[in-house]
Amino acid sequence: MRIKRDHDLGLEVAKKRIDEVAVELEKRFDLITLWDGNRLQVSGRNVNGFITVTEEEIQVDVRLGFALMMFERVIRSEIEGAIDDHLLGS
């Protein structure tokens, strides 16, 4: 699954906002996240991927295991909602 969002927050503010998203998703989906430069690696049971942050864009690339594939629409909606809330909010 790939999700892209443009932003005008600058790199450091966008990374801080994605940190907030990560905390929310860690709790909701029992994930582990770890920054590697401007890429936040995301892993968990049946979930693997990363969120890349640039000066102008957020890109989420996540692979769901077979057990979660039938929930892709719901998971996508949760991720998009969290990113939109944190990027567009305060």
C-alpha cells in the first residue's frame, strides 16, 4: 500500500508530526517504529514498511501480510486519517 501527502511544513516539523502519527499507530496496531535518517521504519505482526519524509512530501509504503490483506481498506483509512490529522492539524 502506498500513500502520499504533500506538505509545506519543512523537514523537521514534518518529522515531528510523523512521530506523533507513529505513536498513534504503534498503540493501535502494535507496531515498532525506528527512524533511519528521514525514513521511519515500521514493523509488526503481518506489517512491514516505512514512512519517508522529505521537505515537501510524506510517502508511506507498507506491505500487509496475508492475515491483514482483507482489512487493507480499513488500515489505509486509519493511516490516512492519522497523517491528515497531524499534518493538517495544529
